[in-house]
Amino acid sequence: MLSISNLRSERLRRLSKEGFWVALGQTMAVIGSLAGVRLLTELLAPAVYGELALGMTLATLLNQTIMGPLINGASRFYAPAVEKNDLAVYLNSVFRLVLLATGIIALILLVFVSGLFIAGRTAWITIAIAAIIFAILSGYNSILSSIQNAARQRSIVALHQGTEPWARFLIASALLLWLGATSTVAMIGYSMGVLLVLGSQYLFFRRIVPSNIDETDKKGSWQDQILKYSLPFSIWGIFSWVQIASDRWALGLFGTTQEVGLYAALFQLGYYPMSMATGLAMQFLAPIFYQRAGDASDSLRNDQVTNLSWRLTVSALGVTVLAFLVAFLFHKQIFRIFVASDYGSVSYLLPWVLIAGGVFAAGQTIALNLMSQMKTHAMMAAKVITALLGVTFNFAGAYWYGITGIVVAGGLFSLSYFIWMTVLLKRAGKLPVFI
């Protein structure tokens, strides 16, 4: 009994230590993001801030369709590779996939810039190039971070995760003061900040790379598995990107770039913190989920993952309700602290953006459960159809009610996504008895 007690005590100490580092990294990132919003909204007029938000949609596209799926695949198969004592071949496979992804993005850059030149939209070429470079560097950084998180090197992940937003916004602000307040300069600053963090991330990452990687390996088993697992992410990533970008482009179509800037500040102040707060728990638990599920062939191990997932989902919804109440009572004060005065006219919408962000984050915790059990293909229809619904909601909302309509559309999308994820889990027979 004593040995079992000691093992439990040691496990609790280890989990507490990991939890501390994850919380520290996420807290630093949230504070850095909020401080960055304050800095940039002081330096950029709403119209220019709107241009930056539109430029970021291009980086989001590449993340959703190319880098993001690879990040998920690399993270998911780290634990099985370690279990099979095949880490060297796994890392070699990931490296080859990163090279492939980079080549695809370079081709997209060439085609996109050529298209802008032919269309006469030369003013957008510089910010497009800066956005794509930012996407590539961010993708590299996230891949290294995801593997280190899967290896449960929490302190290293926390250090870089907490530093990255500060580096991005501080360097961007310095460049804006030096070179002028344009959206392209801000995007270049973002890229330089990520590059700085990436250099440090790589130095730490080398410590987990085995010295005997076989460069002549031809089996490619991990590469095939990662590609098969990640393919659904790429397919629905296209639709997810359209949904994510459609709010800003719908406002730009039916309104002005100034409205896009106002909404971007509102979104960053409300949606991002909720996503990051829930991401704290997901970042902590994802490696544990993947380790417990293994190759997802053991139903008992899968049931244990489901129970943990539902606790996380309920917690996410509880935090959402609390955040909504605080924002409902103090939205004006929150905007005065974190956003320049030019953006305060939309503060009353903050509680509803928080609700949308929190409900979507709760749906993502259910998705994490399905991903742990290798059910990415089962999520395809839900991801695609809810994304298309979100696009419809966004354009209808922007056309009839402007920013307010976009916020309502975001809430409807998040609710539909959460319900569908719940239905998928129920069909898999994985709902706990109290649901």
C-alpha cells in the first residue's frame, strides 16, 4: 500500500508541476496578447488595424489547411512512436513533411502574388508576402512546440509560448514607430518576433532529437500515418478558414475597413482570451489523452479519455458563464483598460463574443476526445457543414446588422458546432451516463 501511495503522490507532484508551467505559459500569452491589442490600437487607426486583420486571414488560411493539420498529426503520433521505440524514424518523417509543406506554401505565394499583380492589386502584394512569411515561421514554431508538448517538456513550451506574443507585438510596435503606422510594417514586425522565438525554440528542441537518426530510412510508416490522420484536417481546414475569415470580409464588403478594425479589436479582446483559457487545459491534457489512448485500439483506455474530456468540457462551459457575467457588468471598464478610446463604441458586444468563444472552445474539447480515438474522418461532415453555416450567418448578419450581426452569427456558429460534436460522441457511444 505504501508503494502505491508513493506512486500516486509522485504522479500528483509531476502533474502539478506540469500544470504550473502550462498555466504560466498561457497566462503570459494572454497578458501579452491583451497588451499587444492595447499597443497596436494606440498606434494604428481602426481602418489600418482592419487592413492588418484582413491580411492575417491569409496567414490563417495556410495554418488551417497546411501547417495546422501537420501540427496535429505530429503531436498525435509522438506517443505511439515513443511506445514503439521508433522516435528517430518518426522525427525524420515529420521533417520530410515540413519540407513538403514549405514547398507547397512557396508555390501558393508565387501564384497569389502573380494573381494580385495581374488583378492590379499591387498595394496588397507586400502585406500578402509578409503574411505568408509570418505563417511559415509560425508553423515551424508551432510544430516544434507541439512535439515538445507531446514530450511533456512543459517548461520549455511555456517559456516560448509566453514569450511569443510579447515579441510579436513589441517588435511590431517598435517598427511602427520607426517606419510608419502601416499594416505591412506591423506584419513584418510579427514575422520578426516569431523568428526570434523560433531560433530559441530550435536550440531547445535539438535536445530531444536522437543522435542516431537514420537518414536512409525508406519505410515512411510514420509519414503515411501522419498524412492519413491529418488529411481530414486539411479538407475541413479550407471550410474552417472560409468561416473564420468571412466575418472580416463580410464587414469589409458591406461596411468599411474601420468597422473591420473595430470588430478585430473586439474579437481579440473577447474570443482569443476564451480560446487561450480553454487551450490551457487542452494543452495540459492533450499529451495525457494521447498517451492514455495510445493507438486507440483499447476500449478501456478510450473510456478513460472520454471521462477526462467531459470534465474539461463542463469546466469550459462554467468558465464561459463566469466570463460572460464579468464582461456584462464591466465591459466599458475592460475596454478602457485594454483598448484605445477610438474602439470603445463596441464594448457592449464583448459579453456575447465571450459566449461564442467559450462555447466553441467547449466543442473543441469534445473534438480532442474524438481525435484521441483516431476518429478524425468521422468529424468531417460536422466541420464542413458547420463552417458553411457560419459563413452564411456571417454574411447575413453583416448585411442586415453590421458588427452586431457578426457577433450574433458567431454565437450561432459556435452553438451548432458544439451540438454536432456532442451528437458525434453520442453516436460513438461515448457519452457519460449523466448526459
